[in-house]
Amino acid sequence: MVQALRRRLLSVGHSYVVGLNRRLAHEMARAGQGRWEVTAVAPKRFLGRNDLRSVRFEPLPGEACPVVPARAYLTRYPHLFFYGRRLRALLREPWDLVHCWQEPYTLSGGQVAWLTPPHVPFVFWTAQNVAKDYPPPFCWFEEYCLDRCSGWLSCGRTTEEVQLARGYGTRPHQIIPLGVATDHFRPDPAAGASTRRGLGWAEPGPPIVGFLGRFQPEKGLALLMRTLDKLRSPWRALLVGEGPLEGTLRAWANRHGQRARVVTGVTHDEVPRYLNAMDVLCAPSQTAGGRREQQGRMLIEAFACGLPVVSSDAGEIPYVVAEAGVVVPEKEERAWETTLSRMLESPKLRRELSACGRTRAMEVYAWPVIGRKYLTFFEELLERYTGERHGAARVG
């Protein structure tokens, strides 16, 4: 019996600089064991800007697939950064498919598309859920990626709707969201209790309303502060993140003394202990300034930790939350007050939503589930691509 040759997949993404984000590549390698050889490419260093920290690539023990650190330039500018010669050399190797975990309108996305040999299928991923007409050269990168690709992936339903209306429907596509490491993000009452003690909170105490994310206006923090100010139900507040509203949040927290905390400088691997310290996560994101929530990673991380979620209906959020949390109209402040009061006063409701969220994380967003979806899409593309090439050969 002749064993089928394994296909070779190269997956390129700036997010792979962070170890936890390489779970996509790892799970594709595990799901494709015996069928796929997966290699990931990550920047050696990604500087970022504003609320993004400088990150150096760190190899992890026991990685499920080879990871090649490549020099990258201009990484303070996500739209303009690009890879050095190492990527070009890698793309000269024989690959069956190249996956680019970059937006198609970025220079790096266009670079990967350009360097991928013409006979090799190329797939990109996008989370852009606002219709935009990009100025040159970004519109050229996007046009080239779309013309060059064999298929594309969207982060969610709102992304798919927007891009289909912009002409992306000429290529096969599928919705595959970001995933979550459910072994790292998991219910951990002991870690939660330890974190609360570290914040100076005695037990027992009022339920803790939490926020996790960027401290920016479109995240709805002004709405959250106004809502908490009006509540009669006892509460404590834990706001975790970084951004330009930090001073405003600290001033607000100071007015509330011991019942409010603002925490910055938390790394991604430290996030689970803070989520486990909360009793409910609020995601009051607002649609404003040409921005819509693309998925809300904090939502699926909260689900994985068994944390009840109250969210707005902005952007992709209602599709992410579905029946596993409570979705409130983003502009209706009275509804926010009523919903949050009910959540604080009902431990039973919080327990029910906790179980629903954990189930949704395991069944829909766990990285093994996402990895299998990626490989299924790639395999379908390759079957179609091979069939089209054979058909063209017969016609010729």
C-alpha cells in the first residue's frame, strides 16, 4: 500500500510573535498529522505602537510545528511593515499552500502574495468589517491579494457581508473566527481569589464587574462608568487594559475608593487570573468613528473562563455571544442599568451563563476546532484547484 504524500503548508502571521497566538499553527499541525506538514513564520520582533507593546519572539518548549523567526521592518506601522530576505527564501521551497494571517490591504499581505510562486495556492484572512476605500498604495495591495488568492477567510459574519459587497465574492471563502486556548483560559477559582486578595479586596464582597481591553472611547467605557454610577445594587469594578482613557478611568476609580480598581501592564498570559477574579464581564463597545467591533477576543476568553458576559450589539458581538450571554442595545443606557442590576442580583443567572459560555468556547472557539476548520477549507480549495488545473490541461 502506497502512503499518500503529506501536503506542505506555510502559515505567515505577525501575531505568531506571541506564543499563545501560535496555537493556530500548532492545532493545524496536530489536526493534520499524517496529512499536512505545517511551518509557521513569525517576526523576530514586533514593536507595535500606541497601546501595543514591543514583543520579541520567544520559542515555546514542545511546539507542535516548526516556527521560523524572520526579520521584519517598520513594525511600528502595522500597515507598512514587511519581512526581510528570510521569507523570500522560504517561499522558494516547495509548498502546497501558503496561508497569510495578515490583512490584504497591508504591505506585508501584498508581499506574501507577491512572493508566493504563481502555481501555489495563496489564502489570506481579513477581519475588516467596515467598508473602506483605501488610498494608494493600500488599495493596490488589496487588489493584488484578491486577484492572486485562491480563497480567503473572514473573521466573522459582518466581515463577510462587507467584503462580499466590495467584490470579494469572486473567490471561495469561509467564516473562521479567532480561537481561544481553552486549556490556558479556563475556570480557576483559586487564581481568582488570589488576584482579588492582591488587589486588596476582602471576601466576601459585592460582585465584581469587569472590563478587559483597550482603554479607548469606542469600547464604551464612558457608558460603563455612567451605568455603574447609577446602580443601586452593590458592586466592585475591575478595569484591565491600557490606552488613552487611563487617566479618566483612574480619576473615576479614585472617586469610588476601595470598590474600583484600574490595572495596566497585564500580559496576555496573565489575563486568565484577572478574568477569574471577575463575576461578570462587560463589553459595552460602541459603533463610532468608522469602527465596529470585529470579534472581541475578550468575549471568547471570558467564555472559556466560565465568566458571564453582558455585551452591546455593536459590530460582530451579537454573533459571537449568541445565546451564551446577554446582549444589550449599545445606546440604550436604561437597558444597561436594568441588565447589569439583574446580573449582579442573581447568582443563579450568573451560574447559568457561566456554563453556557464555557460550552460555547469549547464547541465553537477552541483552537483545535478552529484548526480543523482551516485544514478542511484548505483541502477543499486544493481539490478545486487541482481539478481546475487538470481541466485546463485537458482543454489545452
